[in-house]
Amino acid sequence: MINSQSDLEFLLLRPNLLRNCITIIEPWENVGVNALGEDVRASKNVAYIAQKVADMDSVLLPVWSTGVLDPEIVVPAINSGYAVVVEGGDPSTYDASTWTSPACPREDMFALVEKLLISRSPTSAAAIFICVGHQLAAECHIRLIRRAVKEVLDTASLDRDRSGMALRSLQEVCQRIEAMGKTLEVKKRDGRVVANGWNDEHFAVTRNELKEVGDRVLLPYQSPDGDALGIPWEIIHAHDVTADAHEGVIDTTIQYEHEVSISMFHSDEVNEEAILFANWAYRSIHDAIVPYRHIIAGSSLSWLIQLPDAIEILCSTAEEDGEIVTECSATCINYKNFETKKIRRSFTCQFHPELLSDLRAIGNSEAPSYATLKNDDGVRLFVRLLYAGMQE
């Protein structure tokens, strides 16, 4: 457990410890309170599953008590391990007042997650963002895209861009992204408009129509009716292309298993419009960079090369009557290497694959056997995500 800066420095001097572990980041002291009135510290389950299934140790960074320390130092260090898991918690990404821990205000968590999102490389660990981690990732996608658009439009020239075509291409794309971002509405299926444009606090994440607690069956994600919800055709089409071109583990699992049942434990949800928009924006920026990447790489905009190539919504959850409750229950974040064309992935999920159906933390109940873990849909899915990320 990293309890202080000195603990981090101890690990930095012993890189093999980090290299052979997964790192668990806790934004909050627990992910909620279950029906028995117990605080659920789900990071215990992550550590137990990793140890029981793969003989992997874990390093815990409880940022709610320690603060995020320095993301410029922390992220490269933890990226040397097998995986990074960002856990859930009680605060809402759209309400700064809910981040009541003095050590870790909301902006610090945004800074840490943004750094994780743009640090996926051939040598880095895959990240798995769970529950609030899933919501933080969604918010940070929009923040990164807004930052990219602003920096591109504020740039007057690029070194070695003698014809100006590289910058002009990027700026035209960013102007379209800005126009879409400022006007896109987020509308619920009952017709309520909950956000107007990407500067709205509720654009990426908002309160769910219903609180979801307990087992849910994962359903394959279906593209929305753009006419009914007012979603532009081009961002729906861009996602359809992403879904056809990429494989996100969770969608494949749903396809080949008869039924995948997992544990939900949340009140907020990621808006599908925000992820559809982010996918379209990332694809547009990536395509604009491709022919000019050597110019961009030597400029102040070089960090754009580290952005994801695409995001795919993988699944949804519904009530027993079939009414969709959470449209965006999981995503796969794809990073395409400009030169090798290889894809690396990170994952986000609103549900808790590390929790069994009793929603109890390991330690508050009898530790499950290997056979119990093996027969649990969520645990199997979690291990598949770890394995897929480690292989890349």
C-alpha cells in the first residue's frame, strides 16, 4: 500500500516490485454500502482475484487519503506493471462538491485519469476503469478533446509545415468537432434533455433514470435511433465502423456465452451521446494526423499522437421487462500505433466484475474458492480483460 510520498519513492527504487504487480487506484474509500450495511472496499476483491487466479501481487494507491501525488511520476511507474485498475466510489464526476476528501479534489482525479488515458504505449500496462473510474474516463475523454481542439485552433504555425497543409487539415477537423460539441444535446429515452453541449457539467455523465444495484444481464449494444434522440447520423455511423473494425473482449464474451450476469452498483451513468461523440472526434483527429504525423510529432501538438484512435460502446443493461437502463455499460478504448498499425486496448465498465452477487468485499465474508471464482461470470470477464491487456 502506498500511504505517502516516501512509500512511492521506496517503490521507485525497487522497480521489480511494481513490474510484477497490478496497481489498484482507489478514488474513494469504498464503492458503496451493500444490503447488509457493509462498506464495500472492492479493491480487496481485485487483489484477491489477481492472487488466486494468476499469482499476481497488487499495489494499492488510495488517492482519497494520500492524494494523487505527482501524475507525471506515478503514471509512468505504475504503467510498468501488469495492469492498472481504477476502482469505483461514491462521488459524482459532474459535482465537485461530492469530492469531499481534502487530499483528493475532483480536479486532481481528472488530471490523473487524463494522464492514464494518454499514456497507453507498446510498453505500458492496460488500464481497467470500474464504476466511477468508468465515469471519470468518460469525462476525461471530453476534456482531452476540448483541450486538443483549443490548442489546435490557437496554433498559428507548425515547424516544418511549409505548405501549412498539416495545420490547416487539423484546424478544419477541429472546427467541425467544436461545432458538434457545442450543439450536441444529451437526451434521455423519456425525452428529457439533460445536457446542452460539451461544456455542460452533465454532458459526459449524469444521474441515471434508475439506481442499479444487484445482478444484471449484459446485452449487446445497439445503435440508437438518431432521429428520435436527435443524434447526428455521422457520429452513429462512425461508431458502427469502430464496432465492426475492433474487438472489445466484452462484446465477444456476450456473443459466445449464453448469458453474462454481472453486479451493478451505481446511481450515475455515462451518456451514450458523449461516447459516440468522443469516438467520432478521436477518429477524426487520428485521420487528420496520419499523413502529417512526422510534422506533428516534432511540434507542440505532439501529444495528440497519444490520443486514442477510437472508443467502442460494448454493452448495455436493462430491467427484467427489457427496458434499457444503462446504455453505455462498458467501453473499449483503442490505441492504434501509427507505424506498426497494432491496436492496444484499455477498458471501462460501469458494472463491478470483481464483485460476486452478494456485493461483499473479500474479508467481510468467507474467501471464495478458485471454483467459485471460475464459475462467476463477472470474475471470468475481469480476468479476460486483464489477460487481453497483458498480452498487448
